Amino acid sequence: MGEPTKAVSREQQHPSAVAASSSSSSTQNTTVPPAPRPLLPSPISNSTLLQPSIKKKHKTKVFRVFRSVLRSFPMITPTACKMPHLPGGRLDTSRTVTSGVRVSGTLFGYRKGRVSLSIQESSKTLPSFIVELAMQTNVLQKEMGSGMVRIALECEKRGDKDKTRLMDEPVWTMFCNGKKTGFSVKREAMEEDLNVMELLKAVTMGAGVLPGKSDVEGPDGEMAYMRALFERVVGSKDSETLYMLSPEGNNGPELSIFFVRI
């Protein structure tokens, strides 16, 4: 009789198949972590506001640091202070004055917070200029109730070789109706600024309040705003003026904002 046949196991017959099967089983039993959820796009990226025709220059890091330091200074309100001295008591008109250009201007801020001024080519474009004024929103509202407001933003004149544009100055000394109120600071548009401009995109002229943080802080958390068309007049490289335009027949408040290097 022949030798008995030895039983050959499946592993000995097909070792590679068993290895593949084992690997597949191991893969199936391993829990694969889910892919991370994509981050929600920020409101800035979703903004439908158009780019202004002239792009803004990026501010240097030094200006950003200087701005953050000045913002920590308290606002000062001395009892008596003269308006910044202008030649002859008014802007120098001996130089050529360019014709006015209409722009959209928005004053906005929380009632007990600082008011900001945003300038846009139109209500549908991104802000080309934002300055945080040295005045609380509710104080400016009271001044506007008087019927005439003159705001002067003053900075030091630079050397002849300096090519910094007037509206690119980072810090201004602010006067309102002859009283010095403190330092105003130019800044880049933040997410909250763009959200406000987005909400007011369809508004050409008007005033009101936006909900803001009113659900937490009550009336003080409301954001007040006033939007109007302004005529922007450039007197020289060291002086520009914004005159608020009122609808015909409207006896509303008068507002002028002067930017001066002296």
C-alpha cells in the first residue's frame, strides 16, 4: 500500500491569498477617522461689495503697532480749545482746487463706543477709507442735533520728499466744533465693518439703528448709523474736505469734515 497522503492545509496551499484575506479583514476592522469638516467661509469672502477702482496700499507694521498704542489712550475733552489754525481762518484757496467728486460716507458705531467714518466710491463698493474718530457715537448724535457740525482732522506736515498721500496718514488730531476730542486713527476694514456696509448696500441716504449686540447689551448694544452723499473737494496735497449733501428742500444738519496737514 502506498504512503498515506498528508492533509495539506489551506494556508500551505495558498499562502498569498490568506495574507491578502488577512490584510483585507484587518482593513475592514480598522475604524477610519472621518475627514474634517470644511471651515465655513468668513463673511469677508462672501461679501458682494465691489472693489474700488483704486486699490489701497498696505499699511506698514510700524503703523499698525502705533495705531494699537494710540487706541489705548483715553479721549480727552478740554473745556476750551481753539480750532486748528488755517491760513486766513479758512483753507488755502490760492492753489488750484479740483472739482468735487461725490462719494458715499457712513458714520456708524455703538452708542457708547467710538464712531467710525467709512468712505466708499458708492454704497456698493468696498470701503476705500475708514477712520475711527475720537468721539463716542451718542456724543456725535447730540452735536448733529445742534444743526451744524464741523470736524477737523489734523496731522503734521511731512517733508517735501515724502510721498505719503494725505488720506494715508495713520493718526489724526480731531477737533469737533472747535473742541479737541483726542486722536483719530485710520484702520483697515474689519469683518464687522464689512457686515455693516453689506447691510446698508441698498441705502443711499438715511439714518437708523442696526441690531448689533442689542440682544445682550440692550439699547447700548445697538449700532447707530447715518449715511449720506458727500462732495469730496481736494484743495492741495495737504488739504481735503468732505461736504455732506442734503436732499433739496431738506433742512437737516450740516456736516463738513476737513483733513489738513499743517
